[in-house]
Amino acid sequence: MKIGFVGTGAMGRPMLANLVKRGHSVVAYDIVDDALAAAARLGAGRAASAAAAAGGADLVITMLPSSSHVEAAYLGVGGVLEGIGPGRLCVDMSTIDPSVSRRVAGAATRRGARFIDAPVSGGVPRAEDGTLAIMVGGDPRDVEEARPVLAVMGANIIHVGPVGSGEVAKLCNNLVAGVAAVAVSEAFRIAEGFGVDPRILTDVISKSSGNTWVMEHMHPVGGLVAKAPSSHDYTPGFTTDLMAKDLGLAVSAARDLRVPVVVAPAAQQVLRLASSHGLGRKDFSSVYVFLKPSSGQAPV
């Protein structure tokens, strides 16, 4: 299959690499020259614009950082919808506002194209392994058409509902993961303050009601889980800035629905503070580094 791929950053690059390895012909575009050059080294063709990447493609994939990037990539000058052929399918794998997914889908329909949202979970390691979880929103026929390609990048492909539903599921998932990362980090800082061995506390929690996926795979204390970002200077599987962005989207969605949320906004603020202290491009589990004790001279 000929695939146009827009967005070859930290997540998009390994996803593209797996498509190339499986024999797909990929033409890539990214606004960052270094990211596009890296995609070319993996075997992708280079396009001069998103429209050029989409032109002649059987299917277009976008993997971008935010809602504004997706809107620009599809609706802007030189965007996907300028170049895509009639009846072709667009698959946006970014994590964005569900309302933006629906708006772009409407524009695609007016252009004679089709659109599904398919955000992913698992971070860079699972993108590299091709074992991402992919949450899909769209027409069932479009989802089935995309499934063989999605299966190259993910091990679990779940059709959630109509367009935008994949984004809803992703935001709910990241709400839990982001809050858990803050909670686990706080717990281990308290234990550290009392001199409790983090290995022993990990053993206790892993056998108790507080066990979480975050602690098992992304333990914030370095050296306890070999593959965790904390054991590699918090090299990001998923950055602090991106997790703060996703929690913000979840909080905004809750506000629009008039659903009260308390813990998610607090966790988002902790992540934003961590970012302001230089941890924005580190893995979001680096919030543990930010949550260090105050000086003994502090009043509280």
C-alpha cells in the first residue's frame, strides 16, 4: 500500500519504520527538516508538503502533537485535504480534542475523503515494538479498511465508536495514567522521607491495592525497573509536556460536559510546574524529580 505519513517525530518515526519494514511504500512530510531527514533514512520518500504526501496515497496517516497542528496539517494551505484523492481514507493518530477530530472529519467528507481518529497508547517503546494500543473512532467500514495497516503498528486495536470516540477513550486513559504518575511519585517521596527502602515498598504495593501499570512499567525511582525511563535519565517514552496537554484536554472536556473533576486539574498543575522547572521534554514520570523535599529551613 502507498501511505502518506505526516508527522515523523518521536512517535511517528518508529511507527513509520514499522510500516516500511512490512513492505509499505511510505511518503513522509514533517515541518521539521531533521525529523523528515530521519524518516528518509528509514526508507521513506520525502514530500514537500502534507498535500504532496497525500497525493496519490492509498491511505494517509497523521501523527502530530496537538489540535492546532492537526487542523493546520489538514485544513491549512498545502494541507492533506488539498492533495488527497477522492474516496481515500485519512487516519489521524494524534491525541487531540475530540471536537477537532469531528471538525476535520466534516471537512474531509466535504472534500470527498474519509476520516477516522486512532490515537495510541504505549509511548515510544511500544511504537518501536509495534505493540501500541490503538483506540479508533469512525465508521465501522473505514475502521476495517484501516485495520491491516494499524495492525503493523499496534497489538490491540479497539473500535470505540463514531469519529471522536477514540480521542475520548485516549483522554480518559491518560487522565488515569497522569494522575497515577503523580500519586506514585508522591508515595515514594514520602517513603524516602521516612527511610523506607523503595524496593521493599515496590514489593508491598505490587501485592496490594495500590498496584498500577505506571509503577510496573514506568517506576519513577531509577534503578528499580530496568526499562523504565527513570533508569535512563528519564528519556521520554511520553513527555511531561504532552501528558500535561492531554490532562488539559480531559479537564476541558469535563468542563464542557459540566462533569466535576478535582484530581485531574491538580495533577495537570503538578506536571506544568515540573515542566517550568526544566522537565517538560523528559518523561512524565520525571515528576518524581520535581517532587523533592523542601529545605529543612522551610517552615512547612
